Amino acid sequence: MTNRILSLFLLGIGAVADAQTVDFAAQGPVSEKRLPSTELTGAVTVSFDLVPTTMSFDLPWHFCTVSENGIKVAHFAAETYDPRRWDGKGADASFEAGMDKEGRFARVWIEHQSPARIVVRVRYALVNSKGQFARQDVATGSPYNDGNGEWGEERFTIYPDGTFVRHMRIHTALAAMSQPFGFFREPPNVVHEFMETVVIGPPGHVPTDDISTEPTLTLFKMFDAKPGRVFPKGTAKQISYAMPEGPPSDFGEFRDANIMLLHTNSKFQHFTIGLPYGVQVQPYGWEDNREFPFTTWTGYDDRSIGYVSAIGHLINHWHFRRTEKTIEQVYLHGMTVHNGTHDKILNLAWSWIAPPELQMPNVKKSPNDSAGEYNNFTFDQTQKAYVVPRTVPGAERIAFTLDAIYDDEYLHGTMWLVNPAFVVNDWNDSQTPFRVELDGNQLTSGVDYRFGFEPTKSGKNLVIWLNKTIDLNDREEHSAKFAIIPEPTR
């Protein structure tokens, strides 16, 4: 029995025949290039062997997870308004990736793919209905259009379990004054939106064929508004969008939830996890069409789209990063079988938001330092991966500990490693076999972990993805020990 078939058997997903024909793989361009209008839908596709879901990057701005029964969930892309054009209605003042209907400026390509992970890149212009760039007269320093106008860039780091990190960057010369997206667009306000959750239904469907109305969402809070109080298992509230009431006006005390679980009529349900710093979750209210309990648009030229229904926003009052001319956000997405419990989502969220610290003895923090205990945070939330410190390039034995250093009683239940990934810079030697150990026990390649190599300017990075959930809460030292050990052939 192959590892792929065994994994599917253990998960209770699909049939053996499906397992033999599905790989964890991406299809599409491997460099930036304009695609003909007939190839914008499914410009890049990703399949998984551990879950029966897929991803479809539909230009210009539907970057979708696709459930096992074909329901697409996307989060749109960046959007801004130019208050100098504001007429009270937004006509020609709204600049977003979706206005580039012919894909003149939108690009998507596969940057890396290996058994360990797939990295897909996206870039697009923020344009209005006339094809004009946002703030064309203000230099942003972007890599596009001679550094003029506002642009978005995204990196999707996708793992074999179907989870992925969406790292977004907006190039704007007004980064310093940009506010969270909202309805305060009149001069002199400058706003940028990063995402809003939508469902894209297949032809012949209406929204209530695919989206649950009672409940539509489950919202989770991991942190209380009061300092020093956390919810290891989350505190949750179900939200219904049902007729005749339609969408709620707000989410009340759950407006600061940082996790949204969307309920569709699928076995696999989509979730979004945001960093719980200045985040606000907000429903998408009704517009003119009130036929369905969700704002719904139809009549698309793209015959693969039956409708698009908007559900809600994650609005960020805090940027993941901000420079003079860029603002960034990061989100963790995936799909899960919803069986009435939410432990898997919460454990994953804790492992990404409050990751254990990497500790490594005998590593220099800089060339002038003496070797000592290395205990800096090396976890990169934009990759959901630990960047493992090195002493010299090349294949060498590496040992480190992941330690949940916080041991306050109220944090018990928050210490998790869920399918962690490791990036070893400049490993370079893809010919030398190696073994991976966890707490002194050798792991099985292809079952317990997968690995691959990603070319860089200086060589090759080794990427390892572990197919393991490790509960550190009840371990005496709240830690796990890892080793990557080369085994040169003789």
C-alpha cells in the first residue's frame, strides 16, 4: 500500500482508485506572463493527496479553495479608494484587482513545488472600471509600471494537508496614512482593504444550494478583551444568515474574533485564521438585491461562475508589517471536516500564533559571537515554518528543540505543534540522504514527513514538512527534540 493510499485510508477519505490518480501537485505557468482571457480561470490549480479538496487561482482575483463537491471559497484581493474621485457612490473611485477583467496586469505563477510544499505567487494592479491605476500620479516604488500606481503582491505557501498561508503586500506611497478598510472614504481619508470572504457557486446553482443559513459562520475568539485571559479551546458563537432577517448588522461581542469557519453544504468546511492583534470581523451587509440572505451578484461573463455571494470581512487595525511604501497582512487558511468539535482548528491556530521557540546549542548568532545557546524566535508566520539557524552551508547534522517556554497555568492548552515545517537554508546537497528524528526516534520518510528542495541565489534550501500533531501541554518540559542527520553513502 502506498503512503498516499495509507494516508487516505487512515483519514477515511475517498477511494483507493482516487488515491492512485491524485498527487500533491500544482499545474500552471512557472513564470510571470500574461495569459489569454480563455485561460484566466484555473490559471494555476493545486491538487492534494491527503484531502479531496483542490485550489484554483482564477484571475484576476478569485484565489479559491474548492470543496470536494465543487464549491469555491475565495477572499478577493486588495482594494482602495481615491478620495479625490469620491462622488458618494464610489463610481471610478474604487480601485481593485477585480476591475482588471481581461487580466492585463494580473499574473499568477508557481514559484516552487516539491513533496513538502508548493509556493504560488500572484501580482495585480489596483485599477478602476476605466482601467486607470490607483494614484497613478504618486510614485510607489513598486516593481511594476515604472514604480507608479498601486499594486498588490501575494505569496501562497501551501502544504500537503491543505493548509496555506496567504501573505499579502500592497505597494502604496500612502502607507503611513493608510487606515483599515471601511466606509470612511471621503477626503482626506485613505483606506486599503486586504480581503473579504466570498462563495463562488457553480453554474445552475443559487447561494442557498451551497451555503448554510443556520448557521452560516462559526466565529472563534482565542483571547479575551481583558489582558491576561485566553481561551485555549476558543470561545465560539454560531451566526445565522437566514430570511427574512438576512445578514446581521454586526457580530456584537464577537466582533474581535480572529477565526471564521464558513459552513457550506460540503463535507469539508473552509476556515480563515487571522492574527489576533487589532482584528475586527464584520458581516457583509445586504445591497440592492435581497433575494437571498447574502449579498449576491450574478450575470458573469465567465460561464464557470453561477453567482458570487459575499459573507464578511476580516478588517485589520494593525498591519503585519508597514514600511514607508508598503503594508502587509498574513492569513492562515484551510479546510476541515466539521464534526461538532473545533480542536483541530484551535490547535493549528495556537501553533501558528504562539509557536514554540526554537533552541539550538552551539550556534553563533553572528560571526563575532562565541558559540552558545541559540534561543531566538525563528518561526516565520508568512511561511508557517521554522527557519533553522546554520553554522556553515551544506549537509550537516542539525539538532534543535522546540520549547513552549511559557508555562503559566492559564496558558495550559495552548502549546501545540501542528504539522510543523522546517526550512534549512543552503543545505545544497540534494544527493546525500538523511534521516529525521523526533525525541530520539527515527521518523519514516513519506509517512511521518515529506521533504523537498527550493533553489535560491546561493544554493538550495531543504524544506521538511511533518505530518504530525504534537501536544506539548502535558510534557514535563513542554518541548520536543528534533534532529536532521545526513547519512552519506559509502
